[in-house]
Amino acid sequence: MKSGFKSKKPNYGFYYFKPYMLMLATFVVIGLGMLLVGKTIDRSSIQFIGVAIVAYGILTTLGWALARYVIPGNRIEFAKKVVASLNLEGDELILDVGSGRGLYAIELAKMLKKGKVIGIDLWNEKEIPNSIYHHKLSQPTGNTIYNALKNAEIEGVSEKIKFLNMDANHLQFGIDSFDIAICGFVIGHLREHGLNVLQEIKRILKPGGRLILIDNFRDITYLLLSTFHLFVLSYLRGAKARRLTKKNWITNIKSAGFNIRRCEARKSIIVVEGSI
């Protein structure tokens, strides 16, 4: 079958682009303003502070880029490792919650022979209720169902994946429908840290079904490389928007009715496998 897409390389986009571009712009504007004021009144100390603020904004943005795309390793390779650790039999029915551009859905589909992946998301940003996310800045950037379908076609797994525009708070599936549900960097963006979504996932999983949650958690790497996000954006939004610790994540997953099978946490990324 000939592909309708010309590109030969999938594009999975960038996470957190809007918040960090806002961060960079904020520090640059404030820093340049102080630099101009210091130069106008001939105060070298104020000029120095202005330069320091600009430098801090640039370094923090670079820290974000390192944390997201360099230090934890290539995120595509990371997704491959997560999927490989599941030891799939190949006939599972899997739900990918918050598919975005399809990275986890596609990597899962590559491991299936007779199984299928259903990927859900609210791809149309204009249709996303503001009540779902902590803040508008938390909404995904540039994610479209077209890009998800395009990536699946490029990777040769489009026949094993079905993408649906659906709110994870109200999953339109019956009980005991799926063998596995995976949430890649989604739950942490939701109000109440997605407790309702976790409970919905438990409802649609078969007995013995597995939840795979991948998200950020608050550790020293996060504190050092995400200073602006932690101390400005998160605190302006209130306590319920702040990043969870490893212990918080485990508690929330247990509260949704899951048993913890394994938990791996390093370099601000946590992978938790739960079962029912």
C-alpha cells in the first residue's frame, strides 16, 4: 500500500515548548530592561544584574533542553526501552492515553502480531476544556491526529493502531476491555494529578490488566534544571499543580485501586507499573 505521506521520518514534536519560551522571553525582557536602565543612569551594578538575569534565563532554558532531550537519553530510545520491558505476547489490546503524536502507541504497535493499540487524546486544542489542565500553558503544542496518523504510516504500523478523539476522564469503553493501558507524560498535567483518569483506566482494564505510567517527578535533577517551572509557574497555579514526588505518585496510583508491580525513578522520570 502506498503511503499518502511524503515524509520518511516521524516527527514527535517537543514537550513544554510554550512555558519555556515564555520563561526565556520573560527573563530576556526583564534583563534587557535592567541593562538599559543601568546604562541610562550609569549604574554598573544594575547593568550587571540585567546581564545576570538574561544569562539565567538562557541557561535555564538550556537546562530544560538537556533534561528533556539529552540527559535522560533520546526520548524515542527511552520509549523503546519502556515498551521492551513490558514483555508483550503480541496479541494484547492496549490503550494509549494521551497519544499526542503517537510515540508510545507506535512503539507498542511494533511489538504486536495480532494485537491492536487504541490511542486517545483531545487533539483539537480549541475543544480542550480549560478545567482539564492546570493551566493553558500545560496544553499540548502542535499535537494533531493528522500527525499521529502520519507517524504511524511512516513507521509502517497504521493497520495496528486506531486513533480516537476522546476525553480520558470519560473513556467510551466497556469494563474489562483492555489488557494494558499506558500513559506517557500525561497524568502529571491534569488537575488532581489525573486521579479520575486513573480510576477510569482501572474500570476498562481486564482482571490482571496492567497500567504503565511514565511521568516526571520531583527530584534533584528536576529542581536544578526546571527552576522556573517549579518556583514560578507551578506555585502561581497552586499546590495541586506542583510536581509529585516518587512517594506521591505511588500513593495516587494505589488510591486509584492499583497494586504496584514495579517502580523505576531516576533523572526526574518515573516509570510505574500497576495491576488490578
